[in-house]
Amino acid sequence: MRKYLILTVYLVMLATGVAAQSQQGEKVIVLPFRVYAGDEMAYLKDEIKKAIEKNLKAEGATIVTSGKLPVKLEAGREFTPDRIRQVGREAGGDFVVWGSLTWIDEQYSIDAKLIETAADEPARSYYVANKGIETVPVTVTELSRDLAFNIFKREKVVRVEIDGNQRIEADAIRKNIQTVPGDVFLTKSLSEDL
């Protein structure tokens, strides 16, 4: 019982530290996504950008508009990660997101990169794929969630284990808790579930 209590206290302390970090309001610049598809899909370049900005803002990020960038991003011009980092720094961003959508038949993939402007680490890559135009909003939300995990240095719940229960079966407990694998590890959720 004591071991279970110590583990619970440790998890609460860990969650408190993660929650404190997530309150920072990181400044994020989202560049328009390149679209490799027919001309009828060109509108997605700005729609993906707007959707990611909306989702990250809902997570607590401060969005720096691309109008504040010191250099105009020219269509078709390639920027290296170092150049994107520099442009992001000059615009006052903490992170820069950019990427592309590739559409073949009914399938598509969205590839994104995230770079921290203050660090010299390489850009992190993200990839989501699906079928059909109707799934694009859900897929972009999934991508945005993955980006937010890294931007806010959040922890993801990998698995929920029920241990130490003596009178109530694990399945009964599992049915009454809200935390599921894939969720953000938050103190509030942990407290409610306990």
C-alpha cells in the first residue's frame, strides 16, 4: 500500500510540473503548407495552416501571424531548416511549423516539421495519412495534437494500469475513469480519476 501511495504522489508531482510547463503560452508560427495535388486542392494550403493555428491556439499557444515575418515567403522557394529557424527568431516565434500535403488518388499524407527557434536541434518530423477529403479535418486535428505534445513538452498517457485494488475489480474501475491511452497527462484528470 505504501508503494502505491508513493507512486501516486510521484505521478501527481510529475503531472504538476508538466501542467506548469504547458501554461507558458509558446509563440508559434505556422507557415502555409505546400500542396502536391491537383489545382482543385490548392485551397488546402491555407486551410491546413488555419486549422493548425486554431488547434494550437486552443491548446494555449500564441500564434504569430506570418504577416509579421521579416521576409516574404516566396512561392516555390526552398528554405533550409536553419533559414526557417532564423526567420522564426526574427519574427519573435519560439517554434515554426511547416510542411506539405501529398494527394494520390483518394489517399493523402500530411508531413509536417517543427523547429524550435532558440535551440540548435534538428527539426522534428510528423506524419499523418488517411483517405478521402472528408477525413482531412480529423487528420489535421491529430497532427496538431502531436505538435502540441512537443511544443508544450507534455507527456502522453501510454497505458492505464489498475493496481492495489482489493474490493473493486479492475474492469469496474476502468469503466469509471476518464483517462485513456493517448490523452495528455494532466493533474486534474489524475485527481478526478483517483
